[in-house]
Amino acid sequence: VTLRSKSWPWPLTLEAAKVVAQSMGPCHDNLKVSADLLKTLFEVPDGALHPDLVLVAGSSGHRSRIGAHKAILASFSDFFRLKFHGAYRDSAESLVEVSWSPDVVRAALQFLYTGSCELDVAVLGDVMVMADFWQANELADAAAKSWYALPMVHQLEVLSNLDETSTVPKAMVGALVESLTLSFQRAANELIRDGPSRQLLREMGDWLCHTPGACLDRLKHWLSLEEEELRVAVEHFMRSALQAANSSEDLRKLLRPRALKSWLPPAMLQRLAFHFIEHEPAFKEEEQVAFWVTWCTSGGFSCDTLVEIYEAIAAATNARAPLLTLVGGDPKVAPALPEDQVARIQRLLMGLKRAFGVALAEQSYVSDESRFWQRWTQGTVPNDMLQHAAQCLGFSALHGRPFPAVSPAVVRAALSEALAKAEVAMLAVQGPKAVEGLYQRKGQKFQCQKGQETLMLMYTEQQTGKKDDKKLNIIWNGLPVDEWKKAKGIWSIQTAGSDEVTPPLAVLLSRQVPWGLAKSHWWLPDAEGRFKLEPSMAVELDEISDAEASKLKHSLISQHLPELLEVVDSPAARKLCQALQRERAEAERAEREKQNASDAVRCEEDSSEWQQAARVFDTAAAQLCQILQELQGADASIRRRLLAKKRRLETDENFVAALKRLEREDGRS
């Protein structure tokens, strides 16, 4: 904001500027000081030109020295007039400490010397308080005019910097709150038109994206006061905006970001959500999700509140569904939903669970939801929703994003999801000795060396519906014909180099990968060559690629690995955690060795023997440097004398002993 005085320059200030100008050098008694000359006496950021007073502004560690002139300050402020004129003991002081920030002091001085100043709206309240303390009436009047004329977003910014400790007069704070209340009431009524209210949402979104968390907490405090009409006005405005968004894509884009909810207290967010659950359906006739539901899942709600909202939506959706009336039936039997209606509701709610599960995961990254996740195993949250949350966490971990504060059980589930999507490097086959072992990835196949033989685990796509005369269509004895024909792909283990008429060592009639979460049913030939189900055979993920393993290790950077190792159940997850545990132990050992070596060197350097050797070496080194400088340009006789002196220094017993002592220490360290 800009503070400006129409009556500047003030007569007393001009007279003071004349005194200052005369003190800088010879001046005519009839010198006329203009506004331009007064402006030249001020230089930002150092303050006044040739000052006789320095204002030390700011707190410890962030202090700035700003120059000023006593005479000009005294013409502007009754406080400084009394301080610098009269019989006060500090009238001759040239250094004055002030408690306000440097930005506030610079703005006040700029206003004094130039008649205007620009300052951040967040410190406008501090300028008003300082003007009142300094008894600078012109500055106080200009700040008050700007205070009452602030746009809504700037008013919110000022309010976000006020709390119980603020020294801004209560009347002015009350006027600010009242002005905001009326503005939000007007904005709620204007939302039906593409006018100022929509521009307000744009400006609020831009400002809230860059607002510090402490300021957001202050706004939440103001909106949590039960007796405040501002809370009612803001809640009405947000409710009106969400209703208007049903028919406006522009409003939906403005309301969707998380930032536009970051300043609202949790209780208000919850009331808004349950208002729409009670009065509006969550799904439209064309099975689209209502915008207010999307608004709930786009961030800002705690995990506990998200679960409550989903359960309320599910109950309301079932309650709004048309019931099947039993004509002529038993009146004691309650009417039921038609089967197609039940399937439709289940399908809609399943999609909603996915959206809320993703919202649970994202909320965990921006706030501490550890207590919520500790209840993972207590059955208080729908399992499907938690599964979708684990998928989202696992996908993020696969890209190296560290896990939020969640329980080890949640990390285990997320790791399972991540490993199921990771690039496989090695598989472990368990079962009969003929096929068991570790199969390493080679292109699109997996190979295992067993003695002189090489086994290959591979996938073959079935050419269903197409006839290839050049390819034999063999169905091995014992395999179910119907399942063979329905299978879109086949996994098999066979000896490298075998042809298509050689029976494989194992067969899986499935397109799904035989490792991970999916259960597999392998068929193995018996002694007579007839294929039978082998329940003991299983394929598990053993290792993933180095690149993705590195990313998953980074995602586990904040996890307590001993606790995690107690709950992980897959070999790949266990190997990953154990590898990370070894890396941590190695890093800690290297750090301890480095610290011990540093401590040993420091102890050695503290000894009197080492310090004496260092003094001898430094003295000799200084003398040698002097000799080398004198050698430059010296004649032959002087050069011989200097070189002889150099040899004496280099062979001196004390110097040689000191050098050996220091070299021994450097080599050891």
C-alpha cells in the first residue's frame, strides 16, 4: 500500500530542513528549502544523508542502522521533539534503539522526507502503532486512511498479522472485522454473476498460496470465534460459492485448489461438507460426482474427517435411492432396492472410495496424521479406502518421495503396492527341485542356471481367435481344455533351446504376473507326463532394478527399520530394508571413524609438544619466505650468502625435528 500526505511538505519540516542544510556547509540566511531539496536528504535503505542520528531498528540478530536528522524528526514527531530539545539527558545522543522492524522505520522516514511511502500491507498495523507512539499525527492519519480503504484481500492480510498480543487499537481492529464481514456478505450475493466476487476468489487463491502458516493459523483463530459475525459471513460466502460452482466451470477451477481451504478452521470445513451431504446428492443422474464432493477430496480435510464424510455420503446415497415396493407382499417385510440400483450404488461408492483413499494419502504428506494411521489394524476405516491410499503412497515412494508419518503396517502395504509396479530384476521360484531357484531377468525372460542346464521363465501371448497354420496348437495332456482356450496368455518354465513340441517343466494359464498379490496355480507334469496342479509351487519377487530400489530406499529415509522389518512379509521388501539398514550402519560407522580421527587430531594439536613444533616450523617458514623474496634480483655475492643461510635453516636440528613431528601427525591423520 502507499501512504501519502496531501499537505506535505509541512512548514515546520521545511524549517528543520533549512537548519540541517546550514549545518552541512555555508548557506545564505535567506535560503529557501523546497520539497525537492528535502527529498535529497533521504537515501533508501541507509536513511538520511549526512545524519546526526542513527536509529537502530529490529530485534537481535536482524538489526539495521538507519540514519536520520534530529531537527527533521523533531518537526514531525512530538515524541522526538521532547527527546531532543530541552534539558533531557538523551538530547545529545546520536544513537537511539527502536523496537520496530527496519521496514517500518524506513517507511516512516521515507514518509517524513518525501511525503509518501510504500510498504507491505502486513506491516500497516505496526506503522499505525509506531505513529501513535511517536505522536506523528500526519503519519497516523495517512495510515488510518489506508487502513479503512484496503481491498478485501489486503484486509485479510492485515487481519492475518493480528492476534491477542497486537497493540493496534481495538476500535480499528473492530472496524476492520466489520468491514470484512460486510464485504463477504455482499460477495456471497454477487456470486451468481461473473463479477467482483469471482475476482475476489482469484486474488484470495493467489495470496493464500504464498501465505505463511502462522498467518493462516491467525485467520483460523479469527474465524473460530463463536460470537464473531465474520465467521457466519465467511461460511455463507463459501457455501454460496460451492452452490454456484455447480453451473460454472470457472468457479470450479477457482475453488478446487487446497490453498483456498487453508485459511478455514476444520470445524467450518466440516459444517460445509455436511451441509451439502444433507441437502444435495453426491451423484448426478449421469453418474457424475457433484463438485462439492470433489472439493472435499482435493485437500484441506483431516483424515478422520475424510472418513466421516465418506460414510455420511454413503449413508445419504443409499437413503436417497428409490426403494422397490412389494405389491401385495407381506407388510412386515421392508421394501428393498432393485438389484440394478444396488449394483449402481456399489459402483459409484467404489469409485468414491478410490478418490477418498487418494485424499487420505495426500493429506498425510501435508499434516501429521500418525494417530489416524495407527488405527489401520483396528477396522475403523473401510479396507478398500485404505488399499487405495496404500496404492497412492506406494506410487509416490516408487518415485522417491519419502513416506509421511504413518504406521509400519501402512508402509508395508504401500511397499507391497510399489514392488508390484516396480521393474523386476530377479524372481524366486519355490516348489519342486526341478524348477526351484533364482531367475534373473534377461530382456523379456528370466533365466536360472541349474548345473549344466539353463531354465527359462517366460510369457507367451495366446493367439485366440486366429489360426496360424505354421504353428502347432498343442494342449498338453492333463491341462483343462476350457481353461487353455480361455487363457489370453501362458507363463511357462522350460529348458533353454527346447522346441514347441517339448513339454514345459511348468505351466500357468494366466496373463497376470505369477508374483506379487495375485495367487497363481501352476501345472507340473508327473512321471507319466500328465500335467497336474502343484500347490507347493509359488513365484515371489526377490529383487527390483537398482534404479527403483534406490528410489524406494530414499522414500524410507525417515522410517525406523527394525520396526518395519518386523512387519514386512515379502522377500523383496525384506531385502530392501536390510540393504538400507546395512547402508545406514556403514554410514554411521564411517561418521564415527571420521569423528574419532578428528578428535584424535584435535587432542594431539592441544598437546604442548605439538604446539612447540608448530611454533618452530612457523618461525623457520617465515624466515625461508623472506630469504626467497630477497633472492629475487640479488647479485652473486648476496645470492651466495642467502643460499648459505637457507641451507642452515633447512638443516637446523630443531627445524628438522619439528618437521618430522608434524609430518608424522599429518600422515597418521
